[in-house]
Amino acid sequence: MSALRTLVVDDEKLARDRLVRFLADVPEVELVGEAENGVEAVARIEADHPDLVFLDVQMPGMDGFEVLRALEGPPPAVVFATAYDEYAIRAFEVQAVDYLLKPFARARVAEAVQRVQQRRARAAAAPPLDIEALARLLTGRPAHALTQLSVHAGKRILLLPVAEVRWFGVEHRLVYAHNGERGFMTNYTLRELEERLDPEVFFRAHKASLVNLEHVKEIVPWFGGRYKLVMRDAAGSEVPVSRSAARALRAKLRW
């Protein structure tokens, strides 16, 4: 079987050099080039038609997913390079040929190449790489995120745009959607909303609240290592943040 014509894509030169050095010891690989960003990667893939691409996930400008979306034809076999946690890595195992967890080892690179060769040898059409599904798994975004939800206003049922909701809060075991003017009763639990809303926008600030970060005006220190989120509404509503959620929010917003 002919060697795998391979392209290495990573915006970090040290990571590229390490991978190229490891691949040089794998006889099944013929290195056809390197790319240091997504735009260059697309051009090299379309010009050289490699059999295999070692593709970094996070790159400035155009990330690994956008590279694959930009290709005209079907993508080559892809081994992702990633620094994501174990949940994301499991997603890679399902969707991609393989993954490399940075910093990767020489034996792990050889194993990834072997997996690609085994798939090639079976001469079976590999399932198409579902980039959208993989991106959703990595980012935690649901497949069909809610854009509006039904809420109760007396005897009426209104459709409230999710983008207008400042926060969801539990009151007497019911979940209310607050839009800055009033709270509307919903038929959801907070867990259901958490599963259906974009986690980049909605943050679980407390066991009894889910906050739209796009409507947060200020983060105010409170007692016991906790904080309050001051919302962008006329009343300057405040939503408490638990200690554990405060740590997660600090990591997320990097304050």
C-alpha cells in the first residue's frame, strides 16, 4: 500500500516541528507540506490533495472546523490535534479518524497513522465527517437550540424570544423567564433549559438560576466568596452566583 501523503496544520511552530519529527519515523507517511493557519491549510489541501491531514482545532482566524467547511470536495482523512478535555476527546473518537491530545507522544502519533491505514485497507467508505455535529459536541451547543419559548401570561400563552430573556429563576418549584419587565412562567425545568440553550450565552449561576451573560452589566463581590450579577434592566436586578459557579464564571470570562 502506498504511503499516506500527509499535511501538518498547526499555528504553533513548536507543535508542527514536533509532529513532523515524529512522522519522519513512520514509514507509512510521506510528508507533503505544512500549514501554519487555516487559510493556508485550505489552499494546500485543495492544491496537493493529501490523503491525511493532522489538523489543529484552535487556530486564529480560521479554526480546524472552518478549514473543513471551506473545502470544495470531500475532506481527506483527518486526525485532530486538540487540548480539549476528555468529553471533547470522546467526541473526536466518534466523529474523526483519531485525535492527538497535546502534548502528544511519538507512539501516539504512530498509532494514529496506523488507524488511518487500517481504515484505508478495509476499502470501506468511511462515514462522512459531520463537522457540524462535532463542533456542537466540542462547544456543548445543542443541535437545535431554542430561539423562542412559550410562556404563560395569565390565560394567554406568549412566544418569548430567548435573546430577550435576562435570566431564568426557580420560584416555588416553577421556572420563570425574566425579560427585564416581569417574570413569565414556563413549562421547563432549569436542566431542560440548560440542555436546549447555548452554553456560551446562558450560564448556570446558581442551582436556582440560569443567566443570559449578554444581559449582565456588572459582577459584584458578595460575602462568603460569592458574587452577584447585576442585570441590564431598569430595575438593576441582581442574580446571586454560588461559590462553585463563581469559579467557573471567572475561568469563563477571565476576570
